[in-house]
Amino acid sequence: MPTYNFEVRTPTHALVTEGIDLPDSTAARVEAAKRIGDLLRRHAGEIWVDQDWQMDITDERGLILYAILVSALMSPATAGGRKRG
């Protein structure tokens, strides 16, 4: 069974998890989606601080196979400093 690694990077943090054995790349993509969802639940407030998260899914050699990108953006309506007419 191949080993897949999941690494999350933000502008202020990098988190590398241990590799896990999964049957195939489909299982690795499903696992990545579950992990990013769990991170968003546990650290929901932090996405607004760092704004950009990236999860890389790599193989045993460190080759990036897939990536999940999460971005949080404030619209001009919520960013403040907007003049009304």
C-alpha cells in the first residue's frame, strides 16, 4: 500500500503530518478533504488571520501529487474605510 503525506502551510505556520498508508490516490484525495475540513472546524478563526492555507499531498518521495488551496477574503463592503455617497 502506498504512503501519502499531508502538509499544511499558511503564511505563519507549516504543519507536516506523518505519512499514512492508503490503498490509492482516490483514497488520498478523500483523506485530504476530510483533513482540511477538520482543520477548518478546529481553527475557523485563524483562516481570517492567515487568509491562505495550502495542503500538499505527497508520495513517499516527497513529490506533490495534489494540493488543496483555501483562501479567505474580505469584500470591500466589510473591509472598512468605505465612503458612502
